[in-house]
Amino acid sequence: MKNHPGQKLCVRNVPIFNHLTDGEMNEVFSKVHSTDYRKNEHLYMAGDLEQSLYVLHQGKIRIYRLTDEGREQLIRVLKPGEFTGELSLFGTDKPHESYAEMMEKSQVCEITKDDIYGLMKEYPDIGIKIVEEFSERLEAAEQQTTNISLLSSEERLLEYIRGHVDQDDYVQLEMTKRDLSSYLSMQPETLTRLFKKLEARGDVEKLDNKTYRVRNYSIL
């Protein structure tokens, strides 16, 4: 890891900060610590204390948990401008229950809990935006839990396709198929079989390993 204290502009495009004036933004910059990570390095691991808010500037981070059987369950993939560690802002210090691993070379901005508290007291809109984002994540997590409990493997994959198809009918997978199978709570071979089934039926067309095009609009 290599620190880049001068690269504090990484928070400028983050939704929880981008409403601030230039002067207010400079105050945020003064509290940011920016660090580069290599692929497969961990930002934090289960058991580490939650003491900072982390904002992803460049790269991708996978957030996952381990089940009692030791199997990975992918929770979400962070993209630039998104953050993790928000639970450190609620209540006393407690250990992380999940792991945050770099999917590629990444740059992360860290703001300590105490500094975030100070910023939220001075600029309440920051706290409001964090709560709004946290609420959206809870809603998404509840929907994901419901899908896993009530939908078949094929229905879960179709739900994912519906949520990620663009206006030109393309679906760009934002993660590896191994991670996608974990996110959808199925075995990798099951996911492979389901994609082949959709292709054989003419529902989707495979363009490359991470890009598909919807051909049967009735599945949307």
C-alpha cells in the first residue's frame, strides 16, 4: 500500500459530499487519507473494529461474508463514489462482520469516525445523505434476502438481468460469474447451466463472458 495525501480530490464526486461549496469541500479534503491497494488486498476483515468511513475513488471492492460452513456470500460490489464502513457511525466501536477485498487495483479514501461526526455536526446534509444511502442499502438487502428465500435459482438470475439491462437491451455483468453465483446464492455450475438454458431458449445472446443481450423481451 502507498499513501497519497495529496490526492484528496477523490471525494469531490461522492454523493454524500458533492453538494458542498468549494470552501466546505476543502475542509473535507483536510480530513481525508487516501491509500492505494493491490488486487486481492483487504480493506478490512471480519473482526476488525469499525472505526472509519471508506470511500472508493478508483477500482472495485467486493463486500462478502462467510457462512457458518465457510462459504462466501457476496453482499455487494462497490464502484467509484460508493462507500463502506457506514456502521461505524452508529453506536460504539464494534467489529466488522464482513470482508472488503479489492477486485482490482484500487484507491480508497478514509475518513475517521471522529472526523465524520465533526463534519456531520457542521454540515447536517452530509448525515442526511449517509442515512438516505444506508436506507437504500437496507431495502436492497431485504429484497435480496426475500429473493433468495422465495425465488428459484432461475428466477433469481432473471431478477438480476431485469435490474441490470440497459436501454439497448445489453446486460454487462459487474462481477465475475463466481461472484455473481455467490451473490445470487447458487453454485457456480448452476449459474453456468442457467445461462446456457437462457441462451438455448433464445432469451439472451452471449456476446462475451461478461456481456449478454436480451433477445426475448417477455423475460423483462
